[in-house]
Amino acid sequence: MVNIDVFILFLNAFLTTLISSIIVVIILRRKYLPAIRKMEQEQEKSRQQPESERSGTQ
């Protein structure tokens, strides 16, 4: 027989872990997504510049 209290305990632990992981991902995305987009834009700009402009030689 399965003890219902043990099942509830493991279900509670699983749901707590799942919910806290989702919350952490949401917080990190809100905090770091603007910085990631800014770095991607700077990287895209540097790709569009000719090689001579990037190295400083002409």
C-alpha cells in the first residue's frame, strides 16, 4: 500500500521546486534580458563594420 502522506510530501517538494525554478527564470530574464540584447546589438554592429575599421588600421 502507498502511504498518502508520503505521496503528498513528495508532490509538495516537486511543486515547490518547480514553482521556485520558474520564478528564478522569470526574475533573471527580466534583469538580464536588456543587457543581453544590448550586447547582441553591439556585436551585430561590429560585424557590419569593415575589418579595417575594427582593427584601427586603414
